[in-house]
Amino acid sequence: MNQNIRPELAYYDMGNDVVAFSSTRRGGCSEGNHAAFNINRYCGDNEEHIAINRQMLSQLLNIGEENIVMPHQTHGTRVACIDNAFMTLSIEERREALEGYDALMTNLQGVCIGVSTADCIPILLHEPRQHVLCAVHAGWRGTVARIVEKAVAAMTATYGIRPEDIMAQIGPGISLESFEVGQEVYDAFALAGFEMEAISERHDKWHIDLPACNRQQLLTAGLLPANIADCGICTYRHCHTYFSARRLGILSGRIFTGILRR
């Protein structure tokens, strides 16, 4: 086990005072389908490997390990506010407090909030005027339930900011070409009011464009088109660099997409 390989992160430009990134599989010490960099404790990885990987990430970000905050996601639409009161909680209290959340928001300095994905769509949001951050996990269920719209609404309601001032980064996730779905998933999007001609294609089965769905939600929420970036990376096609549950199975590592204000 190599404990000396630093995690290799893919960085995004979201402002001079912000560090925004997605982890890759490179670096770290996890093994097998968790190799090599995984910090998610809900996907069957070795707890010792997770602890070492978290420590390496905290050193790379130059923050305390306790300042890396991630929820236990359940494909819902709940948004948690990470404030000073939360940061005083014990590790066990934090885990309990973040059970069942799929998005985090904060305006604290030195706190890295993030979400875990492995084909689902991670979205980072940054409002630079009042220094508000948000990390969103949008799987197909969360996308149908419009989690990113709800995250923007939560940010504006909590911090009094304007959607047109928010910058968004769509991270690595499964692409239209790779996301084959059954009729029931197609029907769920149609019933939710999505413009199916714009977000789906029929091959042997239906294919859904999750990044496009979430981009449209960001526009609907009031973000400006120029403020929305998409990395364009398909996790299914690039499973050697990014974790893909469809390629590696559910018991495999997860990408951590995080954002931190210096």
C-alpha cells in the first residue's frame, strides 16, 4: 500500500479566492475497484484507506481534516447549511446531522464542502459577492426532483443573494451517449415536465442527457448562461480516470467534488 502518492485533482476556475475541484482515481491508497483515491465511507472501502486518503486531501488543501464536510447522500433534494454551529459538533453528531442530504451550502472560510458521485452529476455553485458556496449531487432521481433548482433557491433564501450573481460548474458525470435508461426513467422525466426532445435520444433504448437537464435547471433558476461551465467529461467512458458505478459496480470508489473558500 502506497501512502505517499498525493491525490490528483481536476481543478475548476471559479474565482481567485476559491478552490474548486473533482478528485480523480489517481493518488491515494485504496485498492481494487476503490483504487486509488476514495474518501467515501458508504461504498465498501477499507476504513483505514479512507482515513489515509482524507488526511492526504486535507494536507493538499492545507486545511484541517475536520474541515472536509460531506453528507450521506440518498438521492433526495435536502440542502444542509454548514455554519459555525455545525462546525462545533463532534464527528458522530456531524454524521447524524448530514444523514440524507444531497447538497451542502456555506459561507465559511476554510471549510471544504463536497459531494460524492460515480456517474451522477456533481454541481458546484459560487456567489462571489457574499462568498456563498454550494455543492450538489444530482443523480437521475435528484435531477427529476430538480435538486439544483432547490439548491439555488435555498442559497438565495438563506444568504439573500441573487441567482444572476451565481457561478456554476458541472463536473464529471455520465453522458447522453452512455446513459441508457428504461422506459420508466424516461417517463419520470416526461412527467416532471422536461422537454424530452432536448434532453433525450432513442437508440436501442432511451438515453437521457443529465448534464443538459441540470444546465437547463440552472437557467430556469436564474443563472446567466455565461456563468455556467460544464467540464464535459463522461465518467462511463473515462472510468480509468474517474469512478463509474456502471462500469465498476456499486462497491467501487466515488469522485469527491468539492469547493473551498480561502
